[in-house]
Amino acid sequence: MTQTQTAATPAKADLRRNRWLALALTPSLGAIRSRKLVEHFGGIDAVFNASLTELEAAGLRAEAAQSIALGKSFEAAEEELMR
């Protein structure tokens, strides 16, 4: 394994952690709905790569879908981690 591969693994883990925190901080999105959303899209990464239309089609309220699609949830997670 190269040094680059080793360094990429913690970065990917940090990104996944931040995305889970972002879901937790998303308005109108509780733990059960978050889990169902991740299951619907097939993974946490796919949730954050989904379009606003796809998120709304998955049953999210407009406020939650916009927060994820526009990056507001992720920004909130990063701010929380900086505290």
C-alpha cells in the first residue's frame, strides 16, 4: 500500500463521518428517516450526490432536501466539528 492510499483512507472516513453528522443536523430529518434515506439511495455518499429533485422524490420535505442539496447541512456539520 502506498502512502497516498494510506492517507486517503482517513480522509474518506472523515468525509463519511461528516456526512452522517450533516444528516443529523438536517432540519426535519430524524434518525429513522435518515436511515431510510441512506437505504433508499444505497449509501451515505449517494445521498449527498443526489439532486434536489431526487431528494424530494425520495420523500424529503423541501426544507430538508434543500439543506442537503445546497450543502447547508454539510456546512453545519463542518462548523460543529470546528467548535
